[in-house]
Amino acid sequence: ITTTAGKLTIAAAEKFTIALADDEAYTYDGAAHHNANTATSDAATGTTTFQYQFDGDGETWVSDLTSLAKTDAGSYTINVKATNPNYSKAATTTAKLTIAKRAITLTSASDRKFYDGTALTANTVTVTEGSYANDESFQYDVTGSQTEVGESDNEFTYRATSDASSAKVENYEVTLVKGKLTVDPVVTFVMNGHGTQV
């Protein structure tokens, strides 16, 4: 009797799927954030190995999702790919990391006086709603001025500077509230032939 050993071949399955949920949106706070979810696979057998990259990073992939972190406000796409020795094709998907802009309201000061021929100005700007992250701030340029009797807005703008503590414009959703500059007329009362200005 002659026996011939046969071959038992287990072919790799063609494909499997993976998933990584979009993270809840963070709000800009000056700290680095990463997608805190865990990638999953529906592969029935074998060990699935995941790799990650931010879209646009070329061939740079990492195995630790927490190392893909961003600080500035924006919506970032994360590419995910996975391999499994029991499957012939790699699986891919994408997820999002979103950092929303920080909302603040900036308000210029209001002031008033009686007419005296000189310009009324008020150069103070305060944060009246929300807050800066950490110790950040913008530079304020207040240009409001009122000389004649009447009222006008206390105009101002804000901008980033080269200082290390300067806020970045793209990280904030800024609402401007303009104070009022008011110059009142001088009123003269005549009493016993003498004029008194008030």
C-alpha cells in the first residue's frame, strides 16, 4: 500500500472592515487633544494591527492613536488602516478630530462728558462674555473719538501679535460690542445777571 500525503490549504479571507468613531468636538483651550475612541475590527480570527495618520501626512503612519494630537481649532481627518494575517486585503476607514473655536465677546468702554472742545476717548477693552484660554490675549486698537456734541461708537479692532502670549485669531469666535462716546452740550443758567455753565 502506497500513501501520498495530501496538502491542506487555508486561503486568506479577502476582506474585513474596521471602524473608528468621530470624537466629540473639543473647544479650543490651548491644550493638545486626540481622538479618544478605540478602533474596532470585525475580523473573525487573527490579530488586527491598526495604523493611523492625519490626512495629508504622506507615508507617515503611527500605531498609537493618542500620539496624533492637535491644539489649534479645526476639523482634522484621521486615516486608519489595518492588516490581519488571515485576510488578504488591508481595511481602511476615516474619522474626525474636531476642535471648535473658543467664543468670546470683546466690549469697548463707554464714556461721556460735557463739551469742552477736546476729544473724548476711552481706550479700555474688556472680555464681557467667555474667556481667553490660559493667559492668551489679543492686542486692541481703539480708535473711537467724539469731540462735538453728540454720540458715536467707540470703534476698535483686535489682532494677534508676535508675543508668546498672543492669541491666534483662528482659534477664537469673536463678537465685538462697541461702547458709546457721548458729549453733552454745556447748559448756561442766568441767575441775577450772572451766567453759570453746567
